[in-house]
Amino acid sequence: MPDTNVSPTWTKLNRQQLAARVAADIPDGAVVNLGIGLPTLVGNALPVGREIILHSENGLLGMGPAPAPGEEDEDLINAGKQPVTILPGAAYFHHADSFAMMRGGHLDYCVLGGFQVSRTGDLANWHTGAPGAIPAVGGAMDLAIGARHVFVMMEHLTRDGHSKIVETCTYPLTGIGCVERVYTDLATLDITDAGIVARDLVDGLGFEELERLTGLPLVRPGASA
């Protein structure tokens, strides 16, 4: 566990900056599902001029950004019950059809939140087992195995200073070996056969310090296995 009494020389990404970092890696023409929580912010950060089709598991394809204050439509929401807009050409469909899209491999990318990601890409994001916690699996299991590429977006450390990147997940699993890349407020981490490749560290954060905070061996970009 890191020493919380030492003042860091680096500044974490805020939620909007983290969302923009994720959005930058989603290619033109991709069909994408954004999970509940932090990932919903990615919808407001998509690069201008890049056509990205957003899917919502409650039955919407062609979702737009959040509406301006006062322009919300209570019948137009995402899976997290947040108000959204629709883009020209958007389509509505039955919940069962939406899950068929998710399970059938029709989504290019999904961005999910996470409680833990293991070094081999296992994901735990639906239940911590804490007393009083409400399990909320939703469609995460379907997305984790159905999307062609699975990104996770989360804070690097818990409130207690423990890394969310772990050797083995201790929370109930959402999916096994499903995560390709993790975006945190400290760095971008690629889950590879050669190990966890750390890149895009925030300004002022050294590789060794990130490795210490993570509590696992990390690999520098371009390093041989």
C-alpha cells in the first residue's frame, strides 16, 4: 500500500480528462457501448468529426451526448437512467434485440467501469461483497464476452490507497481474460501476454512510482518480453 503521507509530484486526470483519453482511442466508424458510471462521460468527449455509433443496452442505437439543461426528455434515457439525445438515423428496439447485439459480437468496443482488473485481464465490476452493497451485474457479463474489444475505465487506487490492478481478483468475476486495456487517472495499461504495459503516465509520475503504486511488475512500451 502506498504511503499516503507523501505529497505526490504529479496530478491525476480528472474525470473529463480521463473520458477524453478513452474517447481518443475509439476509431471512426466503431459501434460502442458505454457502461454505467464513469464510461458514460465518454459520450460527451468523442472527437468532433469522428463518426462513432453509441449503443445503449436498453434498446437504442445512435445515442448522442447529454442534453442541455432544461432540454431533457424523460422518455429518452441510457441504461443508467441518465437523459441522452439521439442522432439522425438513430433506432429504437426491444431489450432482447439489444442483448442479441451484445452477445452476438456486433459491438466493436465496450467501455466498462471496474472494481478490479487482474494482470491477465479478468474483470470484477458488479459486486464488492461489502455489507449493504447492492449487486448490479446488468449487461456487463454479456458485454465483457460479446464486444470485440473491452476497455475498462476506472480510478487507479481505491479510497484506501489500494491498487485496483491486482494479481488475482478478490471480488466476484464479471469476465475472465476479457480486458484488453485499462484507462486510469494515472496511466493507460495494456493487458498483454508479455505483461501489463504501462504508457501515457500523467505528467510528473515516473514509471517506478507507478509500479510501486500498482503493486505489480509493469512493462515499459517497446520492451521485449
